[in-house]
Amino acid sequence: MLSTLGYAAVIAALLGAVVMTVAGLVGGFRNHPLLSDVARRSAYFSFAAMMAAIIVMEAALLGHDFSVEYVSRVGSRETPAYYTAISLWSSLDGSILFWGWILAGYAALLAVVRRRSTDRLTPFVLGAMGIVGIFFYGLLVGPANPFGLVVPTPENGPGPNPLLQNHPLMGLHPPLLYLGFVGLSVPFAFAIGALLSGNLEAGWLRDARRWMVAAWAFLSLGIVGGAWWSYEVLGWGGYWAWDPVENASFLPWLTATAFLHSVMVQERRGMLKTWNLSLIIGTFILTLFGTFLTRSGILDSVHAFTEGVIGPIFLGFIAFITLGSFALIAWRSDRLHAPGTLDGAVSRESAFILNNLIFVALTFTVLLGTVFPLVVEALRSERISVGPPYFDMVFTPLALILLFLMGVGPALPWRRATPDKLKRTFWVPLALGAATVAIIFLLGVRRVYPLVTFGFAGFVFGTIAEEFRKGVSARRRISARPAPLAFMDLFTRNGRRYGGYVVHAGIVVMAVGLAISGSWKLEREVTLQQGEKLEIAGYTVQFEEIWGREEPQRFVVGGTFQAWKGDRHLGEQQPRLNYYPTSQQPIATPAVESSLAKDLYLTLMAFDGENGEHATVRAIVNPAVAWLWIGGLIVGIGALIAIWPHRRPSYRPELAAELAGRGDVAEEPAVGEEESEPARVATGGPVE
Amino acid sequence: MNRRKMWIGLGLVAIVGAVVLLVAGGLRENVVYFLTPTELEAKGAEVYGAPLRLGGQVKPESVDWNAESGRLLFVITDGETELPVESSGAPPAMFSEGMGVVVEGSYREDGVFRSHNVMVKHSNEYRPPEEGEHPKEIYRSLVDDEAGR
């Protein structure tokens, strides 16, 4: 019953996507408003269908309807309701269903937002979204159908993969990541739509950028959430292992970040048109590639669901998208000439170009390290792995250059900087950076990378603070508002720019957290008898007892430890090992005692199964890990500020008049002095 | 104009060159080969000290785990060749004789493989455990001790 309903819903979504594609593309080429309208309505229809499919699947999961194939594979009567509900994304077919639902949601949102637009871009964009939709809904109808009927109906199922039902964060990290991943298909659709419509002026780019920031923010939060999950569950005291699938989520993040910077060069100077298109398309291809890595089972990874049939289909789609997109770029190459050129070697655009080169280099190095084992195995049939040392060694210096550029780019003027201006702009931040290095050095730190990181961090904070100071004083000159209000004005009036600085600040906080936790982590593994104590970095840990507990879905063994930091009692710590009937290995739940400065992280490694007299515990003191999560949150807030829709006074004549009467101005004028040069909008290419 | 283009070109070449060098060096130093005991023995002195992953089975009745010193000794075998492994740190919780393992570490001149990480080899397929493998069976005594808790 549910099985039939769900399958019907998925087929309906597929039909909707087919109609959307055909109506969108034909409507765009013929410039036919009726067909554009059909495309828009099909987006709503597909979303309604996918919504129904999701509801059916959740009903089947929560109602333990084991006649539905997916439920028979990931459900069990013993699994708690929360984990049953989120097991929607704990295996291949369900995760593609979830993916499809989000895709349909984005398409419908796009259709709502652009319902009044009469341009030719909208139907083309919907058509491109439809192509992506056909692929994913097609997977659901064909090889990844989660709604298959199981006869006879099993009494019970095995429950979700134990790793994925062991921590509440599983309810947060995957949805954020999917919102990011799938969201990246919207800017892609805009790029394809713009190429098809032939109108490659800046209009489409502004919309694409906005969607990109939203997807980027979700992706960033998803990645940080994944690191947090890994820290809280995997029990090795780390948060990032350069696991192939972590890399798969990181690769599109890198290219999307590159785009968010280079897009400004195109908006201001009309340069880099082909480059920006390529970045958007490349980002989308990398999301497909990442999904391919995760879903095809070709790599060994915590995330790899072992299913083979879907791999070749994905590769085919990736090839289709790649060839199709770049053929479109070649077709439109006559409209992609840049009217502007690089005027000065030291200018904001050159800083952005350098930033982009490094982002692309990072993408390349991470991609190479990820697929290198596959390539070597295919060519020489030797099995190798590329471990974290490679990534650390290659990634760190490049990332540090980016950190430095973060302090340079925003403060440089467009076009050309004079030596005198450079001196005025940078002496405060540079002094701050140098002072940071000096202080940290005097505190006894001699390692190069952390010192450089701290120095650059001080420098970037200096630049950001200067930018805010200049912004506030400019606003006060204009509106005579008190400083705190003028400060808030920066966010509401130029959220894009100042939100961007908040993102930068968050990244700097994360960089400092990474440098500290990566350099000063302490680890000890000791077997303790009852009552025995272990000391590590000012912490004392005493082993009390081992206990066991039966739970419906698992069997838990825990150790009770008392912990002190100096003389201060931190309370009872209970690292656990969870034994699931379907897993050969226990899944750890480390005990993490977190503070801003340091985390005490205890993992139960082994224990005396006979009498519970001794336990082997791994104690890790991890400094500044909390800063990573805080930095991630700041990044999210900054991105939110950057895309928050504000009423633009210039679009509301009556308000503009009122503001003008008050001596305020409708359009945001110069904020920093370098903004006083009027924006040069691209004027090249034929106008339709 | 041409002069500037030349400089931009040179800068590009320098950046790309530096990245390529960095990547090539990184890969040369950090690729970890996965070998079986037989393959390792064949390579012999060639791989002394190099980071390796060694895969095989734990030879029955070869395990010696000393909780006090935190040292684990066992013999790894692929059916043809046997190699002694010395590892620091507790064995993974489900570690047992006869099971497949992957050990990370390096091979030394004395013919012992020194490992810093023992991984229980498991497929990502979560199959139901077999009789006697069931965790509840293994830790039964503990539950009984804690009955009434």
C-alpha cells in the first residue's frame, strides 16, 4: 500500500520534471509566456509529489512497515523514534529520495521567487533544474527505488547503520550538507539558463551569486557539523581525517568560495566571465562527483554505502553535464569577451585573481590526493593510500597564503593602488599582526606554522576592524547616527560586504582553532585498575568502575571516571562502547568535557569483561577545539547577513523621497573611500 | 602592456610550478603502500622504515597483550608468510584471533613490523554476526554482574 503510493509519487515527480524541462527550454527558445508558466507550475507539482513521497516514506519508517524495501533494510522496531525518522538518509535509496525532495524544494522556491519575472532567463533556469530533476527522480524510479515491495513482509529489520544512529548530530549534519550540495545546482541552473538565453550580462550573475551564498552557507555549516559529529562519535579525538568523502564535500566548497570572490571582479570590472561560468559549472560537477564517490562504493570510507549499479549511471550523467556545459560555453564564446583589463598589479582584482588561483590549486591538490589511490590501482594494480600527512603538507602553506590574502584583498582599492595609499591602509593591520607574532613568540611558541597563523590572524582582524571603523565613520558623516546604530547600519545597508567580513572573522577564528588544536594535542593511552589515576596536562582522571546496560537496540558498556582540572572537580565522565547486533565492532561514545580553552576527551578502548576491574582508556587533551564550532557559527551568521533580503530604498520611490527629505540618501554611496569611484558595470557583449 | 603580460605570465608559471612541486613532493613522501606479508617479505630491505599498511589474519594463539605496558604482540599471516607484529596501544575492542586485520606502521631491519594502529578489517556491509560472535555472548558475564543496576 505505502509502497505503491510512494512509487506513484516518485513517478509523478519525474513526469513533472520532464514537463518542466521541455516547457522551460521550449518556452525559453520560443519566448512563450504560457510555456514558461507551465514550467513553473510543474516545479510546484514535482515538489508536491516529492513531499508526498517523503511523507509516505516517513510514515512507513515510523510505522515499521517492513513491506517497503527501504524500511526492511534500515528500520527496526528497537531503534528509537528519532533515529528511525532520520534513517531516511542513512542509506543509499533514502538519501537520494531526500536529495530529490530538497531539489524539488529549491526548484519550487525558484519558481515562487521568479513568478513575476517575464524575462527569458527564468524558463531556461527552470528547464536546467528540470534536467537535474529528471536524473535524480529517474534514479528513484529505476535503480535506487526505495519503495520496492518485499514479499513476504519481514517481522523486523536490522536498523540503520550503527554509526549513523549513535549521535543526535546525525539529524543535523546530513540535512545541512544536502541543503548545501543540492543548493549548488541552482547557480548551475542559472549559468546554463544564461548561456541558453544568450543574455550573459550581469543580471543572472547577481541572482546566481545570492543562491550560491545560501548554498555555500549550508555547505559550510554541513562540513563543520560533520567535523563535530566525527569528533563526538569516532573516538579518535580528531575532527577531520581527509577521508575521501569529507574531501568530496570540501571540493565544491573550495570552488564555490573561489566563485564568491571572482564574481565581484566580474560585477565591478566585467572580467572573468568564462572563468566564473566555469567555476559554477565545475562546482556542480564536483557535487555530482562527490555523490558518485559516496554512493558508488568505489572508495573505502565511513560514508561509503556499498552499492555498485549506480556508479556508471552517475559517471554518465557527470560526462553529459561536463560536455554539455562546456559545449554551451564554447557556443557562446563570442559573448564572453571582457571589456576590462587588469590595470595594476596591486589592486583588489589582482588579489581576487590570486585568491582564485590558490583556491583552484587547493581543489586540484585535494582532488588528486583523493583519487590518486584509484588511479594507481587502475594503472599499476598496486594498492596504496594517501594519508593525512600528504594533505596537511600540501594544504597548510596554500591555506596560509589565503589567510594572508583575506587581510589584503578587502582593503585594496579596485584598479590600482599607490604606494602611499598602501602604507596608509596597511600599517595598522601589519603592526597588529607583528605584535601578535611577538607576543606569542615571547610566550614560548617556536613552531613556524602556528606563529605564521597567529600573525596572519592578527593582520586579518586588523584589516576587518579598520574596514568597520572606516564604514562606521563614513555612515556617521552621512547620517549623524550614534556609533552603535551606524555599526548596525553597515549590516542592513551593505550586508553583502559587511556580512562577508563577518564570514572572514569566523574563518580566522577557525584557522586559529585549527592551528592550536593541530599543534598542541596531547594523548595518552593507559590501562587503569579501579581507583587508579591518570594525569595529563593538568587533568586528573580516576577510574571507578565498568558497567553494562541492555537497551532495546543495543548493548552498552561504559566506564565511570572522575575527572579534575587541577583541583576543580569536573564531575563524572562516562565514555561508552555501544554494541549493535549488526556490527562487528562497537561504536564508541567518547566523553567530552568541553571548555573554551581545552577539551578533555576520554575514549574507552578496552575493559576487563570478566570482573570489570581494569579499563584501558585513551585520554586526549585537545586545546581550542570549541573555537572551530564557534568559528563555524560565525561563518553561518555572516553568510546570513550577506543574503538577508533588505528593502532597498531605491526600489520604493516614496520611501526614497522621504529619506532624501531627511538628508539621508537612497542608494548606499561611498562607505570606504575606495568605494567613491562609481561602479563600472560591464558593458560588453550584445544587449538583447 | 606586453611587459605586464609577461610578468603576469611569469607569476602564473611560478605559482603553478610551486603547486606542482608541492604536490609531487607530498605524494612521494606520503603514499602508503598496502601489502600482504608475502609481498612485504619479497620487498624486504627495500621498504625498511617506509610507512606501510599490512593486511592479513591474526594467527591463532599468537596474541600476547600486556595491559600494563600497553604492548600488543601477535603474528600476522596470509596463509603463506608469517610476520611478527608489535603494536603500541590496546587492541581494538573486537580484536580476536583468526580475524582479518590491517596494521599501519613500518617494517624494521629486525624483521618485526612495528605498528601504531591496528584496524579490524571489516567490510562496510553490516552483516549479522555469527554464533559466538555476538557481543552479548562475549560480554554476558558483565551483564550478569550488573544485573539489578
